[in-house]
Amino acid sequence: MSQDLLKSNLLTLERKLTLLLDKHKSIKEEVGLLKEENNELKQVLKQKAEQLSSFQNQIKISKIVGEIDSDGKDATELKRKIDDYIKEIDKCIVHLSR
């Protein structure tokens, strides 16, 4: 092989290596961003699961309140207290969601 051909092949190889290193750097940065996004989405999912659990508990409590005999004075007071607790829990959920 001639000296010029070797030099040309070497330059081509250097160019390809530079392109490959740039691509590697770009992909590495993208992987970092995707990992960060994945962690953020996991946090959001966890928060939504907690909210869902809270809402399910709220529904259960509402059903219990609905089943209480509404004729008695104690039942009315109990319903009022449970409603107050539910409102307070809702406020806490909203506050924690911020």
C-alpha cells in the first residue's frame, strides 16, 4: 500500500472514531435524561397510588356513614364528625399534592 492510501485510511478511521465518540456521548446524555424522567414518573405514580388509596378509604367511610341509622341523635353527630374528618383528609391530600 502506498503512503497516501494509508494516510487516507487513517484519516477516515479518525473521522469515524470521532463520530462514534460523539454519538456515544449523545446517547449517554439521553440515557441520563431518560433515567431522570423515569424516576420522576415513578414518584408521580407513587403519589397517584397514594391518592387512589385515600379516595378508596374515603368511599368506604362514606358507605359506612350512609349505613348508619339516621334516626338517632348520636348517628347524626357521628355522620357530622366523619364528614369533618373526610374534609380534613381532603385538605391534607391537596396540601401534600403541591
